[in-house]
Amino acid sequence: MKMAERRKKMAERRRNRAKQKSPMPFHVMIVPTLGCPSHCSYCWSSEEGSPIMSIETIEEVVKWIKIFRNEQVTFTFHGGEPLLAGADFYRRALPLLSKGLSHLNPSFAIQTNLWKLDDELAQILAEYNIPIGSSIDGPEELNDLQRGRGYFKKTMRGYEIARAHGLAVRFICTFTSYSVKFKEEIFNFFMENGLTLKLHPALPSLRSEGPDKWALDPEEYGELLIYLLDKYLENLGKIEVMNIDHLCRCVFTRRGSVCTFVDCMDSVFAVGPDGSIYPCYRFVGMPEYVMGNVYDHPTREDLARSFAWKLMHQYKDYVDQECGGCPYIDFCRGGCPYNALAPAGGEIKGVDPHCTAYKMIFKEITDRLSKELLESSGSGTCSTCMTSFQPGLAKESKPGIMALMFKNS
């Protein structure tokens, strides 16, 4: 069989398997504004003077979702800085979404730098038990070098207000071409302060070339992930590293567990300040990626006629063809479409450039898992607890990949 035909058949088999798996949960990101008071050096998602979403737009979101999907939905308020919308916006928006779509059992989350959080806003968020995602890049000096002077103190002030109201806060740490040199200091900062570590690599942007110099090299990113795997296992029980948990879950279940590693098309959408619908919050504010508008109450078929919808599905087909022979395709799916489009000026010319990093960490996890399973089957070791059960050999082993697998099973 010719190589092209073989790859085509492999891609078709993968598509059929994907159809048999449960779809990605329905997720709508609401972007009340692209404005933001901070000026992070590598940011690509902030626009000065951006309008703030009206409560009428939220009413139209409810009307649209009612006819669009009939399944549980998660709403994430994103930005820019979503708290710029103010307390009155959330006081009115949350019950509209919660009661208007009660048959879909909606849940909520918010991503914010916390600068604008006060007791009034915190109380509103607490009424709906909304988990908060925020951003800190490590110790104050390093964080402020990347995110701007005073950022650390303002965010930690908001963090204390959130904690006082019983709100759960997790921080995203952006690793850049600069900060990766201080990975040990960053890891220790999160562990010593009892913070969950979730990391993002700095990325190129479709909007401007400004963030490019901060972008993390894919091989350095792969080395960082392997380093964090080792540090996590050395300190298991003292810190949670969400990325490593997700990556291990991918290998364990043979499917992606976060949006970077799944076909997010058809299940993830973003609504901009004026009600425009996009395939993801990363595209908000770019007219060429508008799929429709909530005021028009578009159906799936309506959105499917847009350029952005077609582009996302072209990327999916591209991955099926180009990655057909990759052992990790089922739980990687070529990575993030936006990441793939950004360095190519919006064209599909390759997969997520962090493919190199993904292969490095998936191989590391897979190889270690295989070794642990081989050793446990030959030495009488319990693969669940990773301790010997042979008489006279009750010696505990160091935690390994299996410990993370069972932690997340």
C-alpha cells in the first residue's frame, strides 16, 4: 500500500474512534472587555479603549444558548480583565445565566488579575461558588519584571480578599524565554507558598510581533516539563502541578483532558463585548475570525458557514493527515489551533509549534510508565502502591508515574 493511502486509512480510523468517544464538554467564554489595567510584556489579549459588554448582550447569550445546545454548559469570564465590567454587571449577569439556563445546569469560572476585586465583587462571586484563575509568574521581582511594576502586590491583595470570602484561587505561571532560566526559584515559590502550579509557555501572537521575543522555545519547554515532572515526584503531596497531572491523565486514558489536546471545534466558543462569537477567546477582537453574533441567535449550521469554523475544521483534517503516524495523536491532536496559526500568519502550515515539547514529555511519561510496569511485574511489586509485597522485602519505592496515574484516576 502506498504511503499516502496508508496515512489516509489511518486518519479515517482515528476519526471513527474519535466519534465513539464522548465529546468535549460545552464551554462558552464570555469576554466582557478586552481592556486591562496591567501591561504585561508578552500579552496579546488586551486592547485599550475596548468597550464593556452590556447586560443586554448577556440576555442574548441566554436566548442563543437555549436554541443552540441542550447539554451542561460552563461559562468562563475572561478578558482582557473581566472585573472591569463591575459589580453591577455580575450581580445581574450571573442570575440571568444561572436561572435562564437552569435546565443546562450551568457552572462558572473567571480568569482575572484580581486587581479590581473588592468585598462587593467577592461576595457576588462567592454566592455562585465561582473558582478563580489568576496569574503570577513567580517571586515578586521576577513577576514584576515580566508583568509590570506593582503587579505582584496588587494581585496578592486581591488574592487575600478572595480567600477571605472562601473563594478558590489558582494561579497560572507564564514561563518565558527569560524566566525559564529561574525554573527552580519559581517552583520553590509555588511550593513554599502552598500554591497550585499551572504553567503556560509564552506564545507568539496573531495580533502583533511584540510577544514573540518572550516566546518559549519548544525544546526548552519540553525540558521544563520533564524537569517539573521530576520535581513533582520528588515533592509529591507538597504541591500540585496541574500540567503534569493533565499530561499523565492523557497517557492513562489515551485521550486529551484539556483544550490544548482535544478537538475543541464545535464545543468551545467565545463571546466578545459586542456579542460576536469566535472559536476561542484568543481570537476575540479580530473581525476575520467572527463566526456570528448572539443577537442573531445562530444555529450550528449558521456558524459552520463562517471562515473561522471552516478554518478550525481544516486544521483538524490537517492533523489527521500530518500526524497520522504519531504514537501520541489520540491524546495530543496536534496541540492548539491558535498556536499553530500564530507563527504562520493565520495559515495552516503546521501543527502547534510546541509539538516538540509535547513529544518529549509524552515520551518521557510513556517510557517511565512502561519501565515501572515491567519492573513491577517481574519483582512482585504492587503497581497501585508501588511497594514490594515479597516477604522480607517490604521496602518502599520512590513515587513514580503510576503514583500520578492513580492520583488522577
